[in-house]
Amino acid sequence: MWGLSRKGDSGFSSSSTALQVTQGIHATALTAIVTGASSGIGAETARVLALRGVHVIMGVIDMIDANNVKESILKEIPTAKVDVMKLDLSSMASVQNFATEFNSTRLPLNILINNAGICAAPFMLSTDNVELQFAINYLGHFHLTNLLLDNMKKTTRESKVQGRIVNVSSTGHQFTYRGGIHFEKINDPSSYNNWRAYGQSKLANILHAKELARRFKEDGINITANSLHPGVVSTNIYLHNRLLKGSINNMLFSIAPTSESIQWQIFCR
């Protein structure tokens, strides 16, 4: 169903697991930051990277859940290198504090996975008075990436190892507002649609990755930037949508996309 077993040029398909994709990789010299690593895709990403020897920094808002994930990883992989750091992507001050603290450790940065996000939230403003989905899904990650770029560039120069930036987006980007991103109406509650606003933030993730990739190529910088649609799984991204939160696992193989709402459920990440 949905081409789950169809393999691409890489030899993997959409049903391939992180363990399968990273089989045989030994990455003990690498350091990665994974945002939103306290649950779902972020937690599994952190676990598998740690299993392959990567020093993983979990950038999270929920320190209790993150520490539980860390303990679980260490129980499975006693030699794992995993640290937890506070990161609230809805606050530019928190993003600044996170980047400053990380850079002060003098750790290298090989991999940045911008994974954290929320989906279909009702209209709310962040602490910086920006619509919450745009703030968390896009602006926070945009700011974080900029603050960490010098570190990553230095790391690639000194290590001769290609750097990687991954923006977790969604195929739901194509269902944004008509005309694309409505910059002039980001904070307008009268025209707000929670699903369209979600798609808007995911489109911004993709455009961010494309522009980063263009600049890296133009400047001869050995860093790749990519965006991806991770699929539909049970994660805390559905926190603000009761319909999705309670039924996402059953929905994977029983969706009849007869309305815009249900179509959005398919693509939500």
C-alpha cells in the first residue's frame, strides 16, 4: 500500500527503518543535534545515531521526557554519548541560549536535524508574538541553523567530513495558502486556517533547505541541506489536534480522503 515496498535509487523504500539505512555505519567521530528528540521520530533518530557512535545532543522543551529517552538509550547502549539541552523553539531567546551554550562547549557539529514541530494548532502567538506554528516549525529552526552554521563550517573544514543539515518537512507543504506563504498575514487571526498555516510552515522548511543548499554549492562549502517528508506516525506533534492524537495509528491504513481535513491528516508531520 502507498508503494511502501518500492525501492528507490538508494536501495531503500519508505518502509525502510533507520537501523536498516545506517547498517554498517560507524560514526564515533561525529556530533549531531536533534531537535524534538524527546518522543517519536526525534527520539528514534537520537537512538539510532547513538547506536552508530554519534555524540547526540537532544534539543528539547520537555526535559523530563528527554531524560527518560536518554536513560532508555543508555540502558540499551551503555557506551552511548547522549546529552540533553533545553530548547524552546517558540522563543528566540531560548534558541539563542541553546546555541550559545552549545558553541561554548567547543564540540564540533557535523549533523543538524531540525525535527521538532507542532501540527494544526489553533491560532496562538509565540513569546515573540509570531503565529505559533510558523514560529516553532520554521523561524526557530531558521534562527538555530544560522547560529550554528559557523561551527558546522569550521567542523567540515577541520575534519574533512561533509556536514549535514536536515529539515523535517511534510508533503503537506503543497496545501498551504493560495499563493504560498502569506508573510503579510502571518499573525492575522481573521484569515487563519490551522491546516493551511501548518502547510505554510512546512513550505518554509523546504525553501530554507533549498536556499541553504544553493549557497553551500555556490560558496564551495562541504555541507548538504535537505528536507524530507517522514510519513505519518504517532508523535507529540499532534498535541493540539484531538482528532489526530487519539486515532493516528488506526488512520494509517484506513483513511478515505473525502475531505480537506482528512487529507491533511495524511500529510501532517
